[in-house]
Amino acid sequence: MLIHNDDVTTFEFVIRMLQTIFGLSYEIAETIAWRTHVHGIALVCVRPRSEAERLVGKAIFAARMEGFPLVLTCEPEE
């Protein structure tokens, strides 16, 4: 799963979402948020496709509920 940078979604939301939906520690979530900000995209985690799609759907739903245009995508492992 990849997270994409935008100019609207806050660091605080991204970190909280990565912790609550993806079960990441604060430190890892913060590192992913910074990588996304600096590089425009970052790897969140690798999961089986069905689980990845479910998690991405939950994350996007949570973002929309807060008014953020956050984008996460599922990409096949290479």
C-alpha cells in the first residue's frame, strides 16, 4: 500500500490514521508521513490484496470524513 502526498491533509491526521487503521507505532507512522511529504509517495505496508484493499478503503473513508483528499493505493508487489 502506498500513501500519496497532498497539500491539504495534515501530518497529525496521517500519523493518527496510520496508527489506528494500520496498527503502526507513532515512530513508524511519523517516519512514513515525513517520507510521503519529502518524496511525494511512501510505502505504508505490504498485505494480501483483499486486506490491503479493505485497509485502503477504511483509510480513505476516514480521510473523507475529516474533509481530507488523502489518497492511498494498492500496488502489486514486484
